[in-house]
Amino acid sequence: MERTRDLIMEGLIRTMANGAVTWSIPEVAREAGVSVPTIYRYFRTKQELVEGLSTYVVHKAGLATMQPPRSPQELVAMVREMYLRAEGMSDAMKMASVSELAQEIRKESIPVRLNMIEMALTPVLSSFPEQERVYLVRMILLLTSSALIRAFDQYLNLAGTEAADTISWAIFALTRAGSLNEETTQASSEREK
């Protein structure tokens, strides 16, 4: 049963990788090597099939057991793991990740990801002015995106550990900027006294 579900998900990934802007259950069935009724036994609708993809990718990447990060250090550890696991992605998965469907799925997940990042940065956010908190969370979202993982590989020929080290440095540098803001504000207040 799980094997068939995996075949269906891999069929969807290959369909996405083929660049199809619109796709159908029969196309996925062909790619998966299963019948259309088999897909409908596992997924009642096209939407359910798409929703199952996120869970499948998380499990396939080995990220399902990771807990949401509660500190910048845990966030960096999670991002490091994402970068290292991205290195082992299949070509079909890489192609599927840039498809139109993948972009739609990502858009739907952005509020959840922003909230997760904000929770992880809670220990340092209070040292930032309100607008800079928003900027910081947005920047961390971009630093943890699949687009940046691809950019490191395509523009700098960096993958895995080197890319993860660079991102870790950037996240820590950005989060330290808040403590510098706080020190500057305190020094200005003391001078005014």
C-alpha cells in the first residue's frame, strides 16, 4: 500500500518535472505505472493528491521527525540539514521543485513558514525595532528557500556543507545585528544622560 502511494507521488513529481503547466490524473497514472482508479483509491481528488505531495517530500527528505526550531541555533541546524539533504535530491525532484505547481504549493506554505521562523527568532526579535523584525523574518525565509539552495548551486557551484555554512553565517550575522542595535541604543541613552 505504501509502495503504491510512493509510486503515485513519484509519478506526480515526474509529471511536474516534465514542465506540464496543466496536468491530469491520467498523466500521473501513466508516469506512475498505475491505473487511474488506483490513484483515486489513494487520493479522492486532484487537490488531495497535491496536498499529499508536501508530506511525501518532507518524509522523503528525512525531515519529518524534525521538531520546529525554537531558537536561532535550532533554526540554523534545521536549515543546515535541509541544505545537506537537498544535495541528494533526484533530478526529477529538482525539476519538479521549479514547476508552476511547486510554486503554488510554496505560496500556500509561506504564512506557516514565516510563523515558524518568527517563533525560532523569538529570543532575539525583541532587540530589533518593529519594522526590522519584519525584515529579518522575511530575509530568513528567503535564506531558507529552495530557490536559494538552487542559486548557491547554479551561481556559485556550492552545495551541501559549503552552502549550509554560508547560510548559517548569514543567519547568525543577521540575528546578531539586533544585539548591535540594542547596544547602540543603550549607548546613545547613556550619552544623553
